[in-house]
Amino acid sequence: MSQPQHLRDDYRHFQPITTRWHDNDVYGHVNNVTYYSFFDSAVNTYLIEVGGLDIHNGNVVGFVVSSSCDYFASIAFPDAIEVGLRVGKLGNSSVQYELAVFKAGEDEACAAGRFVHVFVDRSNNRPVSIPEVLRAALMRLLIEPAA
């Protein structure tokens, strides 16, 4: 079964990531669980820098409630990578991110995944509407629904 291609042009934002020596596993490539760290870092960097999310003192925090990743090609330290980011679905209190890991300068992804954040009130962990400034930043990443 062939995997769908995930191409650089399909993503709205890119976050450079530096692979680290300890990301490699005994097989000589970046371990599968590390990709989730790349995804988390790319999304949270965007939310902080573009969406104004205050991770230390803000009233709203995002909880990951679902995640997945498909792997197409290996990466290894010291590869320079970029994580492509887009928003597939944007709800009242939740967002589904779609991400892809690219070797710097390459058009086809080495891995692609998704995860869902539910935004909650920090004091009681109950879902809340995504704040407008954050919503505006997420709207910039929203892909058009398939026709």
C-alpha cells in the first residue's frame, strides 16, 4: 500500500529543528517517539511567538488529546530538519494540527502526523473557547476543506 505524498507546498508554516545526538537510537536513526517532541515544539513555538500563548501565566492552556504519526524515510543526527505545520480543523475549543517533517531543502516529507489540542482553563481544566488572538493565528494555518 503506498502512502500519500506530503509535500512542502502543502504546509503554511515551517519551524526549523536541530536534531541532537541523543535523538538517534541503536539503529542509527531518530527514534519514532522523538517525532512527537518535534511536533510539540513546532506547534508550541508557533502558538507562543505568533498566537501570544503565555505558557507560564496565561489563563488558557492546550492539552494534547490525540496524536498519530506515519513514517516514510529516516532522519538521523546531524540532519537539519523543518517541521511543516497547518491546521486541518478548527473548532470552538479544539484544533487539529497536521504536521510533516522535512529534511532541510527537500520537498517530500520523511514523516507526517497530526495531533489535537483542546484548550482549557488553567484553573479547572475545563474546555474554553480559543482566545481570539490565538484563533487568528490558527486561522492563518487553516487549509481549505476538500471539495
